Amino acid sequence: MAYHLKSATTSSFTDRTHEDTSQRVRAIVEEIRRDGSAAVRRYSETFDSWNPETFRLDEATIDRVIRSLPRQVIDDIVFVQDQVRNFAQAQRQSLQDVEVETLPGVTLGHRHIPIDAVGAYIPGGRYPLTASAHMTIVTAKVAGVPRVVACTPPIRGQVPAATIAAMHLAGADEIHVLGGVQAVASMAVGTEEMDPVNLIAGPGNAYVAEAKRQLFGEVGIDLFAGPTEILIVADETADPFTVAVDLLSQAEHGPDSPAVLVTTSDSLGRKVMELVEKILPGMSTEDFAAPAWRDHGQVVVCDDLDEAWSVADSMAFEHVQVFTAEPREALDRMSNYGALFLGEETCVSYGDKVIGTNHVLPTLGASRYTGGLWVGKYLKTATYQRITDTGSSAELGRVCGRAARVELFEGHARSGDVRAWRYAGETFDWIDEVLDKEVTA
């Protein structure tokens, strides 16, 4: 029977009341909807002390920003984007258009159609988060999206050079230095300075997430997002130091970020807890990682791996690292996760920054019903149909008439009747009556 060496000490993120955030976001969105760019400028000045002549960067400014960066930074951005692009292209190639003949002369098909315009939100504020540009923009361009609008906030009143470079190299068609709810609302509803988009992708803080939630339906979104989560499944073969470091690598995202160890080894669990306390004081992000571990960290000890797989799957975490003797076993034993990281040679940080899979992933248990951002999120799978055999049309018309009348949909039934009448000579009283009246008139 599983037991806890360490339990979370506060309620979960989903248990908290965020009514103030919701009301504040609703007010900002409605003001931007009403006042357009004037409201955007007021909020940008209020929240970011940022009110340039234009939020959109021109080509000359982008070139100047990119030239200000060390060559190594550019080379690393290009390398990582190549990894993301390669995997996204493989995903796109796996999505084939379909066309089949289901009855004589009856052709059904679907095509994957890129969304016309996408908004990519790249968070910032404290640090330049270049990786989010790779994940949202590169993937959209591989999908074939013709217009990608990218927004990111200034950092301490300055244009975030590395983020701008990443956005440009990823293929963004418009780059705006604009953050927060005002950026999300601008992309969704449009302003004098920005035409609206059809879908918004990318992570952000609680206000950005709430803005996306409220605007969903008016525009599409990639997914609902909460704090970053990490869960490590480990047996006695795992290295406790690596486990401790990797748990804290995700706890540093924010004080609400859960970090959980599910293990079959009591001694491993205790050693990891000891090492976490030794590592934390040396982290520059201790102000986030320490409360995350204190309030949301857990260490769960299970009797065996069967129980560990069950516990881990029930938690449905965003990131799951597997440090067991046979890590690929997780592929068959788990179904609820945003992304799996199999073996100690890889880690969530690789997924976040360099390896090529997408890091925009479901949190708060959403992996029970969805995966993360991928090339398919930017495609609409739309069907079409064609009938060239009149006999098949007549037969479908007969069935349609009967099926529709069971549901009391007379108009639907008559559409079927017309094909059976026209192509097979079937007689229908209502048709005779209508046509007789037409002839008489």
C-alpha cells in the first residue's frame, strides 16, 4: 500500500479561488474590445511601463536586435529550432489526406487545412523565454499557417533581444513587443494596430491563461494551462542526486509548480528529500523552487512498480520522467501524461529547451483527455463528399427519408425523397401535390 514520505501542504492549484483574476481579465478584455489600441496602450503602460510609438517591430529593428546578440546565441537558437522543425515535419507527414469510395460512386474524404492566422504568445517579463517561440511558431509554420502573429512582453523596459531573434528565425510574420492580457486580447479581437487571429497558442502566467480561457470560442486556443508539473517514477536503480536535481528543475518555474516522486524504494525517497534541501540554497531561483517544493512537493512510496504505474497514471501529470530498470515499460503501463521522458539520459529540461518535442503540454489533469501542442493543432480536418452514381444517390435518399422521419425531421426527409424521385422514379404524395399545384398555377 502506497504511503507518503512527503505530502503537499496546501490545497491544489485547482482548489483555489481566482475570482479576482477572472474579473480583472474580463474588465481588461472588454475595455480593449471597446477602446481598441488606446486601451492596449493604457494597460501596457500600467503593467509593463511600455508605450512605444508602435508595438510592432519593423525589419530594420529586428535586424539590429539580432546583430546585437553573440553568434553562439544565434547558432543555438538555429540548432534547437532545427530539432523542433524536424520532429514537427515528421508529425505533419504522418497526417495524410483521406479519400475512399464507400458505395458505388460515393466518395468521402478529408483534408488537413492550415488555420489562416495564429497568434503565438511568448511569455517573458523576468527572463527571455526563447523556447516558447520555437514551440509555437516553428510548429505553426510547418503546419502551413500563412500568418503567424507573435507577441512577447518587454523585459524591464527593454526589447528582449534573444526572444525577438527566436521569433524571427522561427518564421513569425509579425512581431509585437506586447505582453499580458492586452496582447492576448489584441490578437483575439483585433485593434487598429493588429488584425485578429483565429487561434492563440503559448504558455503564460495566470492572467494570460485566464484571458485565453475567456476568449476561447471567439478564437481557438492550444489548451488550458496551469503551473508546470513534474512527476518522476523511480525504482531502486535510480540515482537520487539526478532525481533531486530534476525535480527542482521544474519547481523553479513558479511557487505553484508541483514536483512529485513516486518510487518503490523508501531509501531512495529519503535520500532525494535530503539532497533537495542541500541543493535548494544554491539555486538562483530558490524563491520559486523552495515554496513549490515545500507546498506542492510529494514523495510517494509504493509496494511495487504495478502500484507505482497506477499511482502515477492517476495523477495525470504534465511531465513524467521514468528512472527504472526498464523505462520503456511506461509506454504500455501509462496513458495519462503530457510527455514521457524515458531513462536518466533524458530529462524534462531537454523537452523544455532543446530536444525537439513540444513543451506546451496539458496540466491540471488535462492529459486524461488531450495531448499537448503539436502540428495537428494548427490544422483543421475538414471533410467532403461527392456522389457520381445516381443509383447510390437514390438508395441513400430512401434511407435518409426513413431515418429523418423517425426523428421528425421532415425537411431532411424531403431532401432524400427528391433524390429517390429524380434518380429512381420513386413517387411521393408531397412531391405530386407541390408539382401539380405548380402546373395548375
